[in-house]
Amino acid sequence: MLISLPPLKSKKTKQHRGQVLAAVVEATGLNKEEVAVKAGYSRSSYYKHIDNPDLDFHILIAYGRAMKHDFTDEFPEMPRYLLQDPEEPYPQPLTLDEAIRQRDYWKDKYIEMLEKYNRLMEENRGKG
């Protein structure tokens, strides 16, 4: 008599996130303390992080940005992130007059949009 067994589920072993972080830092050849400081942590925090098997993704993201490494390759379930902060969309004013002009421009733009929004709200209130 043959007994039919259900197919075995492939059990994927969970990766130790801290060990992966340590391996990536080691592979880059960068100084551990410099990487930790660039990521916003101390050297002692780095050692706590590499001992943590369930290291939070936000911590890995900070290290990834510091080293320009995409940890989503190792952890596909991790949310995607930018390796670099986006460039500033607006130039920094060089003079006080330029800063005042920019401030006034955006203040006027805000007031204009607020007035349009209020008009639309009034129109829609009358339709309800």
C-alpha cells in the first residue's frame, strides 16, 4: 500500500540581517567606524547591529545609503529606496534679496492655490 504524502514545502532559511550587513561592509573594504558614522550611528551601535538577526530595514537602508549599496538584492522583501538623496529641486538663494523674492513667490503661489481650492469647495457645497 502506497501512502501519498503532500509535497514538501521548500523552507527558505531566514538570513541574519546583521551578518549580511557585516559581510557587505567587509566586502567594500571601508572602515567600519566611518560607515557607521556616515549612516548616522556610532561604532558601538554598528557592532550591536551586526549581532541582530532581525535588524530593522530602516537601519539597513541608512547603511546602504552610506555605502551606496542596495540591500534589496539580499532582501527582496525590503522596501526599495534611493541610494542617494534626490537633488535639491530649488536653488539656494545667494543673497537676502533673492531669498525674499523666492519667499514672496511661493507665498503668492500658495495664496493663489488656496483661493482656487476655496472656490471649488464653495461650488461643490452648493451642488450637494
